Amino acid sequence: MNRLALMVLKNIHRAPGLYAKLCHYAKNTDRYPEAEKWAHIHKIMKIAVESGNIDLVVTGLENIPAEGGLLLYGNHQGLFDVLAIASTCEPPLGIVYKKELKNVPVLKQILTCTKSFAMDREDVRQSLTVIQNVTKEVQSGRNYVIFPEGTRSKKGNAMGDFHGGSFRCAVKAKCPVVPMAFIDCFRVLDEKGSKPLTAQLHYLKPIEYEEYKDMKPAELAELVKSRIQECID
């Protein structure tokens, strides 16, 4: 059985209610506190992980400060990456995502509720606007996730190049940077079937602005990638 189908079937009795409430939040997102909306998203994602025969090993949650204003950068292995973050990270956060995902059911509503930004990788001007918007939001105290490879690697645990441009947000916002290492998360939705499997998500020690203030965005990209690679190794 497909793993997504398994998640739905195991929760067929409560999925409609959970989805309806998520849609309500998305349609009326300005009427509800961010913490309330995120708590519901967090609940849905935890249920999904627990129902999918997934042993998600998570470390380093203490590296995410309770107060916002930071950026999380991780290697990108697939759609499950977002699910893994949302099911484990309790402080609310938004995501910078590729525009092709904006109409995916459930994900669409989550992105709306979290004030996430769609990036058109082929439109330089639009990408710069997204960077500027994220920078302002982080400076105001919100958290954001960015996948600096731009797309999933499709090479398992091997990473692609980290694009330095995505680190301009951190340099401009002068905020803490939290590297995230995803290990075997690609297996969750890429492999056929729904047999039990183990995936890992490690929130690594924050890189404070004082540590990278003299670096260019490309240099910070390499630093973050090296920290993630050390964890994968």
C-alpha cells in the first residue's frame, strides 16, 4: 500500500474534520493567532507521521529558541521534509517553497496559514522580492525554513549545491542560522510500499551572527552545508 494512502486510511474517521478546520484557518488566516494555527498544523503532521509506520528520530530541538527571528536551512530530500519539520518543531514557522507546490492539497492550506512564500526559480526579480520579504519577517521575529538546494537532490542522502543567494536573508537579517540534517527522509515517499522504516531529522547547533558576520552569502552556504555533511557522515 502507498504510505500516503495508509496515513489517510488510518485516520479516515478524523481526517475530514482535521482538514476542514485547516481550510477554515486558511480562509480566515488573519483572524487567528499564529500559535493557534500552528498548533493545529503540528497536530495533523504528528498524526500523519505516527500513522505512516515511520520511526522519525529527532535530535536538537533544544537548538530552536522559543523566541523567534531565525532561519533554518536544510538539505532537501522530498515532501516529507516539511512534514517532519511541522510534526516536531513547536515554535511556528514559515517556508520558502517552489511555486509548483502552491496548489498541492493540505500543503496549500499550511503554506497560507504560515505566511510562507513561493519562489519562482526562473524569475530573478521575483526571487529577490521573496528574499526581501523573508528578511523583513525574520527581523520582526518570525522563523522561516529555506532549502538552499532549491529542489530535492534525488540522490538519497547525497546533497546538491547550496545556492548562496538563499543566505542573503540571514546576512541581511543578522539572525541565528539553524542547520538541519535530513537522513533517509527520501525513503518515506520515494520508496514503494508502507513497511516500517526509520528516518532522521537533526536540528544542529545555531550559527550566531557573530560567527558569520564577516562571511559572504556563498561562504555561509558552504559553512552550513559542511555542518550538515558532518552530521550525515
